Amino acid sequence: MPSRLSDGFKAHPVQLYPKHQDFNSLQELPDSYKWTQLDEYPSCESFSSESVPLIDLTDPNALTLVGHACKTWGVFQVTNHGIPTKLLDDIESVSRCLFSLPQQQKLKAARSPDGVSGYGLARISSFFPKLMWSEGFTIVGSPLEHFRQLWPQEYSKFCDIIEEYEKEMKKLAGRLMWLILGSLGICNEDIKWAGPKGEFQGASAALQLNSYPACPDPDQAMGLAAHTDSTLLTILHQNNTSGLQVLREGTGWVTVDPVQGALVVNIGDLLHILSNGLYPSVLHRAMVNRTRYRLSMAYLYGPPDSVQISPLSKLLGPSHPPLYRPVTWNEYLGTKAKHFNKALSCVRLCVPLNGLVDVNDHNRVQVG
């Protein structure tokens, strides 16, 4: 993520962990965690034929398949992505070790209210009256200082795994970017900040580790409330416990069941802007389980600090004016920190000429 990332949050500091968060000691769901109304959309039952596209990246038609998934879902799963299974197991092990530490130990690496890195709850918590049944750890750059606090003797091996995971994810993110952009007819000459070799060397990123403990009353709890990501794209590895749901227009919430070895890719708000609204940033949430513990590891991928993201000129024309004004990632994060799911509306210049409602107008989403 941008090195000045916290600049976007300093005007909107939030308390990032409640006074009691030792989930293992809670036998009943406290009122502070009871969500009386989860949302206005129905959940898609498991027997429905609706399922998130699963794409083999070695398929000769991968570019076409990715483009269709982006346009119709805003999310897809990928196999044969090149990330070693051992590395996925290792990052899951790091997450498990981290969240199983005693609460007081984890709080030694707590995020500051206006900061980004460290242990705590999702920043979106401040937009809701109820607490979420989850905890998180954000890594921007090196985790060395925080990991020294958590594992005084063993921090080095954990840092090495994070470094290797981020390196491999950055390569995969660049590959996915060109599949997504290629499906729009965009080439290297159209994206100056991709660099002469199209490797997105200056791209920014963060790693978000999430823990969703088993919950005594999952039907009234929320792991992570409905939101879109403020990224270009997000690559998610989840353990074998279901919980991630995405909103499918006309259907409702669809569960993204874990597929062995697959990674979930979802379009973020900045790619929605870049595509001039052609590819929606998918609204998603995390539910919890009565008996099973869920882990997810999200690689949040964005542009370089100084780059202004705006609709690509090749996608514009007399009947397709730019729908959004130029915005840097840092500026957009500040807008998101203040306006949450109304952030895209805040940078919109006009509505589509066809009169249709923007698919990413989530002002109507009520979760509380």
C-alpha cells in the first residue's frame, strides 16, 4: 500500500479493538455482537446453480473467461496460478500461530487508531453499531518490528514466509492484471505506470490476515460486514471453512466455497474506476461458523503512490464519457475512511448515459 497510506486515515481515527476480544472465553454471544438485521438481500441456498466462476489459468481461453467473470460477477477463483502449495500452507500456519497467541501478546502489536499496520479489527467496524466476530492483522512493508513483539525468538522464520508470499503474490497480481486489462482490449502502451516491460514494478500492496473463530450463535453474528475493497484487485487464500459470500445481482448472497488449491480474485473499486464501470467491484462479506474456525489471507493490490487512477481513454467515447474523476489510492482510501460504501459515488462525475443505475451504487446496503 502507499507509504503514506495512514495519511488517508488520520482524519478519521478509530478504536481498533474492543475491551473484550478473547472469543474462546465467550460461551454466549454478547449483545454487542448481535446483529438484529443482517441485510436486505436474500442468501442463495447451497442447492442453487449459482456459483462463482472457477478458471484454470493455463486454459487457452483464460483471458476470455476472466473478462466474462469480471463483467458478470466481479469475482472468480483461479487454479494453476503458480503459487506453491507449501507456501499457501506456510502462510496459513503463520496466521494460525499469530491468532492463537494470548490476547495480551497480540496487543503488543496493536494498530494505532490512525495507523495501518498491526493487530486489530477492520477499520469498517466504525461504521456499524455492532461488533464483528473476527480479528485481523495488517502487514504493510516488513512485519519485522511487530513480529519481534509477537515472537521475540522466532520472528525471523515468520518474516521470511511473509516476504516470500508477498513476492509470489505480486507476480501473480501482475499476471492477473494483464488478463483483466487484456479482456478490455488494453495493452501495455495504454498503462504508462505499468512500466516499459508491463511488470507493474511500482505497484503497492498490503497483506491482511483475518481470523474468524467458531461462534456460539452464528445466525446472529457477522464476521466481516458487507463492503467492497479499495484496491485494484484482491487475491484471497482461505482455509477449508466456508464463510465468504459475494452479492450476485438478482440472486442475493452466494457462498464462495473453498476449492483445494484455488485462490479467490475479486475486483476492487480502483479497477471499477479504471474500467469506467464495466467491471464491478464486488460487494462481499464474511459469515461465521458454530464449530469451525476460519482463516483468510488477503493480498490487497493497488497502484503506485503518485498515480492517479481514472477511466482508461481507450474505453471512452461520445456515448461513453468518463464516469469517475482521477483519484490516487491514498486519496480514495481517505474518501473510503469517511464515506465507506458511498465512496465511489463521491468520485463519480456522472451517471451512465443509458440511465442504468451504477452496479456499484451500494448506498442502499443496510447492515446493522
